[in-house]
Amino acid sequence: MGRLPKIICTAVMLCAGFAVWSADVLARIGSDGLNVSDDRGGVSIDVPLTQAVPWRAFMMDDPARLILEFSYLEFQGAVEPNTEVISEIRVGDYVPGSSRFVAILREPVVIDSAEMRVEEDRSALLEVRLVPATAEEFRASVEHQDSDLREHMKVPAEQAGGPLVVAIDPGHGGIDPGAEASEMNEADLVLAFGRRLKEVLIRNGRFEVVMTRTEDVFVPLATRMSVARAAGADVFISLHADALPEDAGDARGVTVYTLADGVVDEATQQLAERHARDDILAGVDLAAIEDELTIVLMDLARRETMPRSENLATAIVEVGQKNELGLNSRPHRHGAFSVLKAADIPSVLIELGFLSNRSDRSKLQSDEWLDSFASSLAEALANWADAETIDAVGSSK
């Protein structure tokens, strides 16, 4: 099929649909400006961003062109191609909340690599490299982008001898405090636990950790996903400590959620709706705007990641029950939480407990319990990574 691209952050995949920022802009081109130039026989495209946003890179035919698509990014001014390979570059809005960089090609090329790096100040740089190809290789890259995605689906980094990269996502923050009860608020609580979990994982030695937020700020859902992808995360763990209304019963205990593939119970539906409502009130419209390619690729990716998310949830529940950490009577549930819809990274949402329950509030203020649960999560992640490696070895024989 010709050269296969190295695509980091799953460049042909956006997060769960396009979310539309209320002002339609989350990031702009950085001060260094967008650069397109010849590079060692190929072409380099550098797109500096003031902030990481969802993105993808893919090729199309008739006419032959490269497309870089971004959510929430505002382009300003024209872009000149400093290469004979590209005849014309167009930039601008594509659909509400989405913009495109389109490079019309004079010669056949394919994507050799595409990677977004996120800096400590949250600025980012998308680096794309194109290399010469035959006409047949170019057509194959267009026709088989879905199979390319399957072949390059991420597996835990430990299978390649490296650490497991864990994205810890403390929910809410800033103008969105989350649930509140007895002078406790969800955003502060899960941020503190996220920091605690990070320390435990790093001390373990098998993990690298990236946090989607490290202070009391609001981070849009799409940005949380971009941070995880840019770090090459092998797994995404979203942390919450919700509260249910009085008429929804007295839920308590740790609950692990994976993405629902059908009908869910009423209590879970209420939680999912609350999470969506919180994002909307904070300025994010979760209405999905997906084109056909996005939908097909997301479905394809979920065939790989959903079973792995299920296995991770099972591992968390098993270790939590073994360590008698006070799990919910139905500890593994399924919900249509937006944060779980990132198709390319195994993801779970963990409710540490419910602020609407007195015993859970007491537990969530106990250093001993919090340390025990953080250690249990580290054990579960290690067990899951080991099982994934065994499955991968077994399936290759």
C-alpha cells in the first residue's frame, strides 16, 4: 500500500464530534506564523497555535489536496506556500466551529508524520511532514485512510517497552464548580485527588502522567481531549464526585462508567445530562457537527477502544472490591457521558463518591481512604496494562 504515516494524537480523528465554542474561537495562529516550506526532499508544515485544539490531517483527491482541519481555530491572513509541491493554500471557516487549511498539490505526496506538541503554557505546535509518493501511493493513502487508522491504533506504550501514559482529567473547574455540599465542591475535590493520584502513579515507576488541568480553571471538553492526545496518552481517566437530586435516591460509593452503547438507567442518565448542562452553561455547546469521514472513523476506532475501556473498568472494580474501598452496589455502569466519547483512547469516568451522601462526604475527606483508592487505581492500571500485553502477544501468534 506504500508508505504508512506516523500520526500522533490520531490525526485523522477528532474528539467526540465537533463542539462549538460560544465565541466560535478558542485558539489563533501563534506569533511565529504558519510556515510551509521544502524540507529534505519533502514538505514541512508548521502550525503554531495559542492553545491546543482538536485537529486531524488527511488527503483527498479531485483535486489532489492535503486538508488540516481544526475545531475552534481562527485563521488570519493569507498563507504562501514556499514550495513548488503546493500550488495554492486556502484557509478559513468550514462549518460553524471548524476551520480548514487546504493545500492544493502539484505533485503526489503522502503524510509521513503529523504531530501536535503542547507546551507548559498550553500553546501548541502542529508539525506535518509530507514526502514524495507515486500516484498509486497517493490514491492508496486516500482510499485506505480508514484501514491506516486501524493499523496505527494506539496500544499501551508498555507493549513497546515504554511507560504507560495516563491522562488524569479532574472534572469541572473555574466558573464550573460542579456539585456542592457541606462546604465541599466537586471541582476542588477531584483536582486534589488528581494530584494525589499523579504522585502515586509517578512513584510507581511504570507510568507517565499528564493532567488536563492543574489549577482551578475551566477547561473545555475538547481541550481536555487535545491535551491527552498531544501527550500520547494510552488511557484517559476522568474524575468526578457528583451529587444526585433528592428524588433520585441516595446513591453512594465508587462507580466506574464506560461509554453506553444503548439504554442506560435513569440515575446515570441524570448524571450525564448534568455533565452536559454544566459544559453548556460554562460556554460549550455540545451539539455535534460531524462529517461522514469523522463518523466512520470514530465507529471504527471504538471497535478497538471500547472493549479495552470495559477491561479497564473491570480491573478497577476488581481491585477496589478486593481492597474493600466501598464501591457502589453496581460499581460498573454505562453512560452517554461526552467525556467518554473520545474514540481513540480507552476512557473511563470515575465517580469517587457522591457529595449528596453523608458517608461518602466523610470518606472523601479522609486522607487514608484517598491514599488507598489512589494506590488501588495504580494497581488496577498495572493489571490492565499487563493483561493488554498478554492479549496482544497471544493475538499475534
